[in-house]
Amino acid sequence: MQFLIGRTVCRQFYYPLSRGLTLSSKKKSQMSQQVITLAVENANYFLKDTSKSGKALCVGFQQLAEQCQEVTPLLDKITREAPKFDLDAETPGNGYRSFIIIFGALFKRCSSLCDLVKSQRSQAVFNLYKYSYIQDLKSWNEMLVSLNTFLEHLNTLLEWNEKDHVRSLFPSEAHSSQELLDKARTIESYSFYGRHAAFQYCNSIESVLKGLLTIMAGYSDYYFSTSPHLWRVAKSLFMSTQYTLDAEHRARRIVHASQYATVDFCKSFWFLAESDLMKKVPDRMCPAIRVNQLILIPPEPLQIDSMKYKPVNIPVPSAHGPTAPVQVRLLSAKGRPGMPGQNDYSEATVSDSLVIHCHGGGFVAQSSQSHETYLRHWAVALDVPILSIDYSLAPEYPFPRQLQEILYVYAWIQRNPSVAGTTAKKIIFAGDSAGANLMLGVTLWVSDLNLRLPDGIFLAYVPLLVQFEPSPSRLLCLLDPLLPFGFMMRCLSAYAGQPDMLAQSSSRYSEIDGKVKEIVKKIDSSTSSQDASEHPAKHNTVLEPELLDRLKAHSPVDELDMFRVSSTPLMSPFLASDSALKKLPPISLLSIELDPCLDDSVEFAKRCRRLGCDIRLDILPGLPHGFLNFALLSREAKEGSKLCVKRIRELFKKCSDAAL
């Protein structure tokens, strides 16, 4: 008999009860030893259970022990090598460590499952939970198979480092991303979006992400349907219920969408945060602030003095479209003189400080409004005005339109600081994710123009290299619930201005989808996929698992063949010259252990330190990329937001100390 784990076939071995299973004498890692011991004990117990479920449990626990044994040697090697890639002893963190953390979380969950089964297996009530435990075992085993493949890729990266005599998280130019990721086509990602999705994060975030995955799966039914609006809404709500009850069905739908949906789906889903309902959340759950005002900055000729007191003409934003006003949002806990509508009612004096902020959203979505959930807290805690820029979004406005707009706002506010109730004596740039990339890119541009630099830069989970270099942490996007590989590639391509890639991806999907529609029609009407065949979607179809497997012939890794971006430091600040980096003001980086962009921050901080730059790096545990948007839903995310405030406050203090 054979038992399928994804595409890996594991043979069932039935040992006589007198023989049972024995543990290898080879030393096991401390992390996996307990799981192996408990799994072997449970497997031996269920050898005497001749029922179908008993055999499945026996095989499942046997495979769990075997998988843990198999990953141990490579995991031990990576555990030994990982600390060598840290920024320093006080800042442990890099992509190698990220996978060690994931394995630690997995072993902890598997150990709990083994303990639970051991404590209940002799009780009559155990029969009620057998099916659930079998599914749990199947899911963990599938995940271990995939994670073992990741370990092999990490080992390849380590071997490249040893061969090239370097100690970098990014491979040398002698090795290409395609060389490594060609092997990643075999990785099964379904298990990372199923019943144990987001297991690697803290508990409060895990529940939030599972809810978001269910919403994403349900929304995909709405988005891709061509039925009337009310029917699409009803179907989406119904399918969301189904996805809540059937996590495996949800996983197939999400993987399907992440591999084949275009950037328009990403934009549309993320813009749910801009819905009328979500717009009311900050007013009800965030601190009240006196000023929350949209300001339109007209696209007029603008000139400011350089650091050498020479006039510099600031270009009016015009790339990839006509000139248009730039929208910014002014947030302040207190009314200050000069602020719109506050001259007669100002309760505080003019501030000497200002935070200029750019929101995240993959360069393609969101706005200052959707980031109010943490910006309001920042405005109150910092007690300084915050100017958040609503830059134009890709793919309609690709690079460098965003940089033009941010530079224009920066120059304009220096000419008109009173509008923000500030003298702009001290200016800190702040941004998260894509917004952080833009803020650092603009700083490099400001330096090139010899204009006044900001007094400090705060960057949260920033992508510093807008290319897919296969660093260890970049591999995390192959299992990230919020930033799947397909979504990330389409967003970066949209920002880089590569519409052809999106069109080719969409046409490839349409070709494959057309081939399976005839098969879909033959599916029995009682299956959950019948609704999809009766109401074919424009680009996606809810398919049976077997049919979805046929679509896996396309891997998002294929899109690397079409992914070509500019090597300008304005898009990828990591590529800036040493001389450019030396001119940067103090920088505070904040990343997270499980962020696909973690290695960007670690390697950038290493390089800046070698150059003598003032840079700090914090790495937080248990949180996902984009955690600031969950500050209202997670205690850990809220604490992370407070650390952001602390670091920005420290940057302001450095300005004051430097002035003394």
C-alpha cells in the first residue's frame, strides 16, 4: 500500500507488535527528539488497531517520525551555520534562522498533537476525533516534506557561500536565482494555506491571518465570477463558509489565485481595506486626533535652494501620465497654528518637528487612510504632525512616478511648513514595506540633488532589493500567507513597469483554464465544484482537487523568466554606491524574523556599518510582513507599533543632540 504526501509516496510498513519501531542510534536534534519519541510510541500503539482509521494513524505517526529523522542532519547543519550570518551577537536574525524558527514551531505543534493522541487514545471518546487527528497528521507530514525541500535549498546556498569564500545572505554573481529556484518548482505549498496555516506566527496573528485567508478565498469567487452582482455576493459568502469548514479547499483556492491571478486581483483584494465599513474603524477604535485633513498640492513649478544655496528646480511629477495634484494626509493629535482650519482654535504651539510618511501596499494598493490604524497612535504618542503621502499606484503609474511625487512633496513642505503646523526644523522620513523602499529611494535622490537631507529615516520591513535574489528569507514568500510568491512578483513587475509579464501570465492561465472547463462540466453535481462549472468564471474556476493539480504545471517561479527590472539604486537602494550610503542620515530599520525581506535589512545594515554609517536594526518575533496594519487586532502587533514610535522618537532626539 502507498500513502501520498503531496507528490511524495511513502510506503506503509507494518511491523509485528513484538518488534515495533526502534529509534536510530544517531543523535537527533533536541528540537525534534521529543516528536520522534512520541510519534514512534503512538505508531507502535496503533499497530494493533486493524481498523482503517487505526492503520492511517499508525502510518501517519510512522511517517512523522521518519520525516523528523530525515530533516535532522540538514537542520543541525543550518542551526550551526546560521549565527555566522547575523548582523551581530545582539541582533540575532537572518533567513537561515527564520527556517529554524519555523521548524521549532512545527515541532512544538506536532509534539502537542502526539501528546494529545497519547492521552486520549485509550478513551472511548477518542473515536470521535480520529478523522481530525488523521487529517492533522497528513497536513503536518505534507508540510515536513515541503520544508525538507527548503532545507535542501538552504544547504545549496551554504555550499555556494563556502565555494565562493563569502559570508553573505545573497549569492554571488556566479550563481543566478533561476539556478536555485528551478528546484523550487517541486515544492507543494497547499499545506501552508490549509488547516495549519500561519502556525509559525504568534497566536493572535495566527487567527487573524486564517481569517484573512478565508476572506481572500471567498473574495476570489466574487472577483472572478461573471454572474450578476447579488449572485456573486451570495456565492462569495456561501463559499467563505465552506472555506472556513474545509481548510484544504481554501488552500487549493488560494494557491490557485496566487499562481494565476493578475495584479488587478491583488489590488482589488487589498483595497477592501478602503471600503466604507473599514473607513469607520479608525474613528471607533483609534485615538481621537484633532487634525485629519486631506491636502491637495498643486503641480506647479517649484524651486528650492540646495545645501550650497544654489536654486534647484524640482520636477513636477509627470512620469507615465499627465501632471496632477499630489494628495497628502495631515494627522496631528493637536491643532497647531497654520494647519487648515486651526488658526483660530489652535491648542498648541507650532512644532519644530515633522514626520513624512509613505504607506505600504506592494506599490499597487492602499492609502494613508488604510494606515490610520497605526498612524493615529503615532500622532498621539509622538505629539508631532505626520504628513502621509498618497502617491500614485502601479501599474497605472509605475516607477519613477512615486519618487517624483514624494520628492515634490518634500520640497513643497520645506517651502510651506506652516501648513503642517511646523517649522520643519527636524524632519524624519518613515515608511513601511513599499513605502519604506520609496522613502529611502527619495533620500538617495535628495542626496544626489544636494538638497537638505531628512534628519533620520525609519524603515519597517523594507524591500531594499527589487529583484528576486534567492536569499534564505526570500524563500519564505513561497509559504507566506500575506505575501505569496506570485503576488509579490506581480506587484514588483507592476512597479517596474512590465505589463507584458502580466499579460503573458494571464494568457497562460486562460489557456490552461480552457482545457479543464470541459472536464469540469463532467463533475458530479453533488461536489463542491459543480457551482463553478455552472457559472464559469472569467479567469478562475473553483475546481476539484484533481483538476487543480493539473493546473500546477504552472509555477509562479516560471515568471522569473520574464522578470527583468532596472538596477537603479532609486528602485533598489541596496545597490547604492558606498559613497552614496555614507551620506545618508541616521537610519533605524525594523524587520521581523519571518519576513521575506529580512535578509535585505540584515545585509544592508552590515554594509552600512562597514562604511561607518549610523544604523540600527531591530528584529521582532512572531509577526508577519505588514504587521502594523494589525495593531488593533494583535497585542504583539501593537507592541511592535510602540517600538516604531520609540525608534522614531530616538531619531528626533539625535537631531536635538546634534544641534547642541
